[in-house]
Amino acid sequence: MPQTNFLTNFTEDDIRRTLRRALMLAGAIALVATPILWMWQGWQTWLMFLIGAAISATGIFEWLQLLSAMMSRMEEGRTPTPMGRVLVMFFLRLALAGLLLYASLNSLHGSIYALLAGLAVSLFALLVESTRLMMRG
């Protein structure tokens, strides 16, 4: 029986749907967890979690933008997306994420673990959705 690479079975649309579902799952986790954190640990911890979740969710969104830009350049007959705008937005998001992390660690006195949990939300969502994609494919 010949071995095949499991990545060749997936299309751009599969990956795009997986990233979008991961983004929605990360949002759902954040919506469920924020009121619990607010009541349990207070508004500063809640805000740190929300900042972490927002930073990680924008990371998924930026990967979607980069994927679209790269795939539009690789496919014939498709109008290429301007790469300059996508890269500028990518680096602006990184700078904004660094600024938000610095400001939240400096001014808010909530739990650092809540910030780390917020940053891990999208990683967890990507793990769940990529596992679903691999099980299906």
C-alpha cells in the first residue's frame, strides 16, 4: 500500500474554513470564560484574559490574510492581493500586541496566568479544529 502525504488531501478552502472555525471557537471560549473570570478574580484579571484572547485571535485573523495573499499569488487567473498592505498590517498587529502586553503587565495588577490563558485560547482552538480536519481527511 503506497504512503501518501496527508497534507495533499487538503485544499485552500479546507484550511480557510479551519482557521475561521478556530477563530469562532476562540471567540466562544472567550465569551464563556470572561464573565466567570470577572466574578471569580475581578475586573483586572478579566481584562488581562480578554487582552490575551484578543491578541491571539488577531493572530489567527492575520494568518488568514497571509494565506489569502500567498494563494492569490500562486494561482493563475486570480488577481493577486497586494502583499505590501498585508505585511504592513501584520507588523502593525505585532507592534500593537507588544504594546498591549506591555501596558497590561505594567498597569493592570491582575493575574499573569489569566493573560497567558488568554494567549493560549487560540492555540487551543487551532489544535481542536486542526484535529477535526485531520480526522475528517
